[in-house]
Amino acid sequence: MGKFALGIELDGDGAHPAAWRYANHPPGELLTPKRYAAVAAKAEAAGFTFATFQDAGPGETPNVTGRLDTVEVAAFVAAATDRLGLVPAVNTIHAEPFHLANQLSSLDWASRGRSGWLAEVRETPAIAASYGARSVADPDAVQREGAEVVAATRRLWDTWEDGVFIADAANNRFLDLDKFHYADFRGEFFSIKGPSITPRPPQGQPVVFGRPGGLSAELPDAVVISAATVTGVAAAAEEQRRRGVLRVVADLDIVLDAGDSPAQERLQALDSASPWTASPDVLRFVGNAAGLRALLTELSGVVDAVRLLPAVLDTDLEVLASAVIPGLIAEGVFIPPTSGSTLRESLGLPKPVNSIATSKEPA
């Protein structure tokens, strides 16, 4: 394993469905750029390696009646941060890879190489209707389409080689056409001639995150796993490493002691309003900062990263920043990213080679 990284989910007011009841802002401020920028700045100041911005299809989050586009949120947040990795979740099914590739490439440029993509593979009749498309009923076809979208997106990122810009004013040459390529992607569900309309991202390719069982024919850079026990997390991590996945990220729900409010009492109060039943197979920690530090230290020997899902962002993020992460840093378990680092560098991932350039296809 390489560097141990810490991520945090910044969607909404927190992972618990009743989190909004304990937020430190008026409900009307939730879906505002100012709110996202402020929370992301706090996560960066705390030292987190990356933040994710969860997406959801129509009807998937019944308690949420509005949502901002995750890539646009991450792009806005890029201007308010300089170390935090930004990983929007975007569904692959019914997506247009050409537009998706350019959106994510633009995010990587806006963040100066700090972007990732949590490539979701989800399909429901409501999701299909939101695209004006026919629902895909075959689960295997859903998986194949998701993998194909990722493969096409990666191909488009590589249509511009590094060093394509030459700005040769004397000879009126701006591009080295030997380093400018067409995608020429042909798949089961679509074909793309290309090329992309944006240059190759600073990272070569943003970090692609996937989930177990998704993208079965296309290997992501990192896989986000979940299990109810540390033993289960270890087993799931080992399975992904056998597949060749470079980085394994474990999800962890957390409810922390906060001031005079013990974690268990906080959880009981939240559950009395709306039970937290959305993620029964995710490892959950309910307790004090010292206990969470011990658990994260244990997990650092099992997975490459942990993504924390705080029950209430405004409350739990403060405890993480003041009492959890400083201890992990002092103990040498975790090293925060530095200004100017790409997300790949922060995760210990190499910059990928350009697949089109190495295949020596003609321009």
C-alpha cells in the first residue's frame, strides 16, 4: 500500500437523513455555492486528502427536493481550495461521454490537477426518464454501458498529448498535429470520432473511482468498498487488489462525541426523527475522537484510504478537525496533501501514459 489518505463526503448536511435538523445554517442556504465553498474550505483546513460530492437520481433521495450538479459544484469549490482533491459522483448510464470527458477535464484544469470522478453505475426507470431515454432492464447491459462510458472518456482525455502546444509564431503553427488525435472509439452502445475539445488534463487523467461490481470490464484507479466490520473491509480490499485495483477506499459512517453531547445520545436524537437505515452494510463508528483515531489507525493497515461520512457535517467536521486528524498526523498515520499537489500525487498514483500516443496511431 502507498500513502494513507482521508476523504470526506460533503453532500447535503450530512449522511444521516435527519442531519438538516442540526445544521448550523438556515435550510435555504444548503443549496448555495457559498455553503459548499465554506464546507470545502473547512475540510481542506482540517487536512483531508479529498472530498466527494454525491449524486443521486430522481426519487433516490426522498428527503431532498433539490440538488446541484456535482461537477459544477466541484468546479466552483476549486476556486476556494488549493490542496483538497475534488471528486464529483457522476452516473455513467445514459451519459454522453464526449460532454462528460470535457466537463471533467475542465474541472481538472480549474483545480490544477486535483480532480477525480466517482463513476456510478445506476439505472432506474426514473433515471432513464430524466434523460428522455429508454430504461435498460438487463443488469449486465448496465454494467457494460458503464464500463464503455469510462473507457470512451479516458480515450477522449488522451486525444491531446502532453506538449501538443508549440506556439511557433514564426511558422504560424500553434499545435503539433502529430500529438493531436481522433478518439475513433467504437463500442457496443455508441461510437465517438473525437477529438476532445479540451487539452489533456493536468493529471493526464483525473482519478477514476468505482465501486465493487461496477465497471466490471473497465478497471478504475480506486474502488470504494463497504462492509459492516473491519474483517469484512479487509476481505473486500483483498478481493479488489487481486483484480489489480491500485487503491482501495473504505466507507465509514461516523457519529462523534461533540461538546456535552455523547455520540450515542446524538444518534438516538437523530434516529428519533428519521432512522438511519440507508447504509446498513457500511462500517459505522459511534464514540469519541480517541476511539475513531484508533479505528482509523487500524484501517490504515488494511486499506489505502477511508472516506468518512459524518452524520452531521457541521458538528462532526469540527470534531474531526480539532481532535481526530491532528492526532493522526502527530502519530504519523496520516500526512495531509500539500499545496500544488495533484490528487494522483496525494494518493501515490502515477500519471498515466497516453494510450493513443503509445499505440503510435497516426494524427
